[in-house]
Amino acid sequence: MQLLQLSYSSMEKIKLTFFGSPDFAAYFLEKLLTDTTINQLIEVKLIVTQKDKLVGRKQILTPTPVKQVALKHGLEILEIKSRLGREKISQADIALVYAYGDLIPKEFLDLPKYGFWNIHPSLLPKYRGPMPIASPLIKGDKTTGLTIIKMDEEIDHGPIIAQESLTIEKKDKRPDLEKKLTDLGFEMFKKIIKNSLSSLNSLNTKIQNDKEATYTKKLSKQDGFIEISKLKEQISNNSEELFNLFRGLYKWPGIWTTLPNSKRLKITDIDFVENKIIIRKVQLESKNEVGFEMFNKAYNIF
């Protein structure tokens, strides 16, 4: 072990540019910056994330969670399309992408020494596209996984560097799966770097089978809407599909409907126990979250 540590310390650290935006990508970045093992091997030199956005009812201009972590650690943040951004990316050994949320111009892909690597939370080529974590939950899959690929100009298409599967637990909701897959992806990335530090330009990769590819689409608020009569029917029939949809859409956009008085009602907590749907909590538009039974006694809708 001492010899291994000496060999690490004698090597120059891998210069990493990190692309990401949402909270689970920020969690991954935090682990990159604080894990003592990976810190011996890499140095995060640059962060690329989406622009600040107006958030909430008050439309407050807010940086992405990844940018917030970068600011906390004093990291340099650049927009990919700036000239300086291109120069900085060309100085990287690896550009690591995890839920960046925007297209990367194909002329950038060969700028880093070892290219762009994408951490994709599905068993590629299954669930290519922007919603690989929500989709297996919505479809009721029992297994998902994580794939690290070397990016090419097609979306989630490049050769596979590493891939591992993960069992989906019955009560997993999207945030649970985001954390589990992020932890898995971090350990996979760390293992690749530790085991292949001197041979990153000659990694064994596997070409994806495009015939097996499936695709996902970006979620919208409307994806969570269920017409009130259909929602009643699904609750009455103890629909497992309703439960799976809730798991995949939690917390946003969530499952919601419109009541006869035109107010929106959001279902905020559901269980599926012994093949029965149990609605736990709901939230009426402009009101606080309440227990479903209390709500139904007051409004007598379901």
C-alpha cells in the first residue's frame, strides 16, 4: 500500500473540467472535491454550468447548485461558448459531464487530452436523453444502473468505458435514485482513475448496440396532470401505474389535477401497500400540505 501511495504522489494530477447543473450533479462535485483518495489523483480546474435562472414565485435570479458548490470552493466558472472557456477546456485532461443539461458543440469533444466523459444514470443504450432517472421509475423497472461513456457527437451514444447495474427498491422515489446512482457513479469514476491512471488513452471500451436504444424526453409540468375523473378511477382501481408515476415525477412536476372549482390539487405523498394505493398527503393551490383524509372530509371530492 505504501508503494501504491508513493506512485500516486509521484504522478502529476489529472486536470479535470466538470460540466453539471442540478443538485445531484452538485453532490457529485462536492464528493470530487472532498474525497481524500480522488484528491490525490485529480484536480478540478474549471466548472461549466448553465446560466443563473429566475426561480420561484418571486423570480429570484439563482445560480445552479453546481455553481453554488463551485463558488463555495473558489473554483473558476466559465461559459462553454466563450473564447476563454474554449482555451481552458483545451488545457484539461478530462472533461467530465454529469447532468449538464445543454448540448456541447462537437468541435469541443477532442479538446481535452482524454476527451469528454459522460456519466449517464442508466444502462445505456437504454434511456438515452434527458430523463434517465425518472423513466425506469415511471415504467416500473426493477433494475437500472449507471454508464460512463466517452462522448461523441450523438446524444448518449459514445463507447462505454464502464457500466454497473443497481436494484430499484419499491419505495425509491426520484431523489432517492438520484443519490444512489450518483454515489455509484462516483465510485465507478474513482475506480477507473485509480486503476487506469497510466493508461487513460488506451481504455478498453465497448460500442453500444443502437438497435437496443430507447429514448427519454425532458419533463414538463403537464406530464404530471391527470384529469380528475381518471385520477379517481386510478385510485379506486389501486393502480400501481399511478404509484410509479408519482415516484418518477416526485417532487417536480408531481402528480396534479384540476378540481371542479378550477383550483389545482397536487398529490404530495402516496404509498402502495399490499397492492393498494394509499394517498397520504395533498396540497391545494395556495394552501399548505394536509393529510388526504382531512382534505377529503372537508371537500368530499374523492
